Amino acid sequence: MNNFEKEAKYLIQTYAKYPIELVKGEGSYVWDSTGKKYLDFYGGHAVCILGHCHTKIVKAINDQSKNLIFYSNVFSTAPAILLAEHLAKTLEPKEYQVYLTNSGSEANETALKIARKHTGKDRVISFKNAFHGRGIPPLAVTGIDSYHKYKPNLDNYTSFAELGDMESVYAAYNDNTAAVICEPIQSIGGLNMAEPSFYKELEEFCKEKNMLLIFDEIQTGLGRTGTFWFSEYLKVSPDIITTAKGIAGGLPLSAVIVKKEFSSEIKVGDHATTFGGGPVPCAAAVATLEIILKKGFLAEVSGKEQAIREKLKDNPRIIKIRGKGLLLGIELDNHYPNIVKECNAEGLIISTSSDKKVLRIMPPLIITQSQIDQFAEIFIRVLNRQ
Ligand code: PMP
């Protein structure tokens, strides 16, 4: 049996997979088991934010794993403390505290629990087309119908509003509402975003009604859109920010970052997780953040976005480039079902979204102009022959 046959026999299949086995990554490229090289504009689903096997992250993982791979949270370990300090400092002068978790789904579940604890209320307002994870609570606030077949108790729990429409938020509110959860740029939903003024109004409405505003920055955070947090660009201070994806250079880790006025209400015994804040992923995360937060690093993101936009303009099949920074959606005039597969064949990895006409690109923040040129050359060639 080859590995694909073994995989079909032993691994439960929940993804529609491409028949490619990856064996190596370096910078913005990955290689498959036949030695073929791919330019990675998908980044393992927005995870590889600094590309693959960044030397500083590899060193941090190696160094930490020689000393202590794991201990649970009943003892202190320095990488978790350092990581929390870095994250909290990104939001100063406002005071935040950090709770470390393992996945985006777990971070959002934790945020929803904190909102319930603070308010003593149950209901949540979320947005149509938002995605918040695959556990039952995050599914209950996910606004994409195809994820609702397991009936995560939506009627008793969530009211869905339209991103960008405050009237629909007012209509979704009732006096049992604990929180609004918002994916500020809906990535899998097709790169939808509202006008900046909408998010400010949302923040004000949450304050007025004593609801917690949760920003799911799992895709938009960590510099992906050009500022460390997308909320920073919007000048909005969410009560809770969740982050995951690229935070630990590809190791599983996520964080719930909570305004101190709410985090201080959380007491010993209220919540726990075994693996959250383990020393190895936290050491990788500290190394990741130190690179992203280096002066000047994020200033380059919007130039790279402009370079991509420039390369894709004037193609009659491209209606619009959606999104911000290096979280972009290419809206096409039609659904071309073979385009991703054909890009793979030509050595380029890109992604789809739940809107069949919108393809997504979330390349590493370290991409260069020549890699942008290479991407555009392959993508346009493949697009033009559809
Ligand atoms: N929120 C958003 C915005 C996401 O994109 C994702 C993952 N695609 C999640 C939550 C869930 O994260 P995870 O798969 O790590 O549970």
C-alpha cells in the first residue's frame, strides 16, 4: 500500500483532498514527495504566516524541546508568561489578560463562556456568513448554512445579523443577549467586510447594552491585514479578541485576550484546558511575534497587497479583489471548478471559499515581489484558459 491508500484505510476523511503528499517546506515554498515545488499562497490555511520552517521558529522549538516539552498549568513556565506579555502589550494602553488555548474553535468557545459568565445571559448575536469553528458552540454562531446540519441549537442560542447592517443587529438583540461575536473580515464566507463606521457603531451598541464584543481575529490578526490586529486599524477595542492560526509558527496554539475588567472576574476553577499554553508552542509563538512586531515588518504588508492588486487588475474574468492586506479574495465572473487543481498542477497553491466565485489567497507575510510575479503569472495563465 502506498501512503494515499493507507490514508484512505486508516485516517477518517473529512476533507476533500488533493492527491499530493507534502514532505518539506521552506520560506514561501513547499515540496511534495515526488520533489515537485509549489509556491504557497494558501499557507496551510493561513497558518504559515511567516512561511515554512522559519529558522528563528525552528530554533525556538528546538531549544525549548531540549529543556521541557510539556507541563500542565498547575506550574508556571516562562514561554507562556512571555507570550501573554507580548500579546497584552500589543493592545496597550488598554489593559488585557490572556488565556491560552489550542485551536480557534476552543478559543471562541472560551470567549463565549466568558461572556456568559460576565453577563449571566445566554444569547449571542453573530453574522450571516461568519465562520467560528467546528465544535458545537462555535458552530452555533457560525453563519454559513452548510455547517448547520448537526443542529447546534441555533434557535435557542444565536440570532444572526447582516455584517454592515446595524438595523439587523438591533433587531437581533434582546435582553437575554450576552455577546456579539464578529469575524470582522469573513474569510471562508468570501472575504466580506463592512465599512469601518459599522464596527464603531457595533462597539457603541455593545457598550450601551452591556454585551461583550468578541472579535474573532483568527484570520485577521497577527499582522495579516497590515496592522497587528484588524481592530487596531478600525480603532475598535473589542472586549475579547480570539487568535489562533499562525501564532505559533504552525504548532497548535490559540489565545483568548480579554479586557482586564472582565478577565478579573474569572476565578480558579472557572475554566481549564490541559494543553493550552504548553512550553513548546509558546516558545514558537514568542519567536513568531518577535519577528512580526519588529519595527517596519508590518509596514511592508500593504505594499505587498497593492502589488498583488496591481498584477490582477484589468483581467476581464476578475470582478474584484476583496479583503485587506494578505487576506484576499479574488472574485471571478464565474465558478471555474478546476482552477485550484490546475494551479496545483502548475506549482501554485491557492484556496477556495464558501462563495464558489471567490478564490482565496493568504500567502506568508514574507512573500517577495518576485514571488508575487510568479503567482500572478501562473494564476492568470490558468484563469485565461478556463
Ligand atoms: N474562526 C475563524 C475565523 C477561522 O478561520 C477558523 C478556522 N478556519 C476558526 C475560527 C476555527 O479554528 P480551528 O480550525 O483552529 O478550530
